Amino acid sequence: MNIIELEETASTNTYLRGMTDAPHATVIAARRQSAGRGQRGNTWESEPDANLTFSILVRPVGIPPVRQMAISRAVSLSIVRWLDRYLPDGLEATIKWPNDIYVGDRKICGILIEHVLTAGRIERTVIGAGININQKAFYSDAPNPVSLTQLTGLTYPLDSMLREVTADIISLVEAEDRACGNLTATDYMSRLWRRDGYHPYRDAAGDFTARIADVAPDGTITLLRPDNTLSRYAFKEVTAIL
């Protein structure tokens, strides 16, 4: 693992995507991001020198494009397991499908994964993450952010945390790659946010109530409604209502 730390960049994902010849397990971390990117084209609010904002380049060889969700599973599982070390008893980090990280109903981490496909294989993947650590207040219109320090009242050492979490992510992604994308499905399901019971959702037809039935290897989610109707959705086709 090679960590390159920058004082400032617009986006660590954009920076690392430009390093087309970078070796496997290259990490770009920034003390300040001026245009951090999230899912759905959203920006990511992060106070300078308060949080972890980084991207990791991996070069999988065993995971085919049809199972690229396996990388997302491994990354999100790595982060919730890592957060387990710091969260007090009674608080649990969970994965909001497909890969946001929540504590309760509040978002502590956003993940953006971008694949480069060549000749029917994954040539390289850039894994971007922003983890709220020491930020004490949020000012954007994001509805539900939270930081580790808000949850515990403690201040944390960012440098050692960066080394820990990036090493954990790379380790589990490599294990998933050796298993050809067949390693983490069960554990991923067990850590899903709102994994039990019925909850409100919204799709193109309107609001409804459902429970999570399955997440397929391609990343699509199947929801079960109270009338036993099953509905399958790709990312962005359905939204959980907070």
C-alpha cells in the first residue's frame, strides 16, 4: 500500500482516475477537498483537517464485471467493521443499499466506486470514501449527516485512522477478488440498514412499504411488499424514505 497525502485537491477520485498507470493499492488522501463527489452527482461536505477523504486504486483479476457489486460489498463491510472499533455499545454501523454507511438513521460515510472496464474485464477500480470523524457541525442541505465525534464526544487521530481503514479495505477487496466475488454476500446482508421489518420506499409509481428480500450479485435489490409482491430495482430506481 502506498499512501500519497495531498494538502488539497478537487476530488481524490478524479485525481486518482487520472493516474492511469498507478499500481494496485495506491491511496490518495486529501486534507481538503474542494469538490468531493458522492453518489447521484452530489457533492460531499467535509471540513478541512477534520475527516477522512481518500480514494484507493485496486486492480482486481478474479471479479468479472457482472459481479462488480462484490467490490462495493467488500468496501462497505470493511468500513462498518472498522467503525465497530470506535462506536460505543448500543450503536451499530450499517450499510444503506448499495453502500452508504449509517449509524442509526444518520449518514457517517459516503462511498463512490468507479470502474474502468477493458475487453470485458475490470481493468481498475477507484474506491472513494468520505468518513465523518472530527467534524462538529454540518452546514449543507444534506438531511442527516453525523460524525464520530458527534456520537462519542471524542477527538480522533486522523493519520493512524487513515492507515487502518485503507489497509482494511484493501485486505477485504483482495480476499473478495481471490474468491471471484463470492465471499461477502451473506455478511453484507447481515449489516444492511433496515434489514428487518417493513419500511417506507419511493419509486417512479409513488410511495410504498416493503422489506428487503435480497441483493443480487449485480447489485440490484429485491423488495417484498406486504401483499407478497416482489419488486426488483437497480441503483437510483428506488429510494428509502427517512
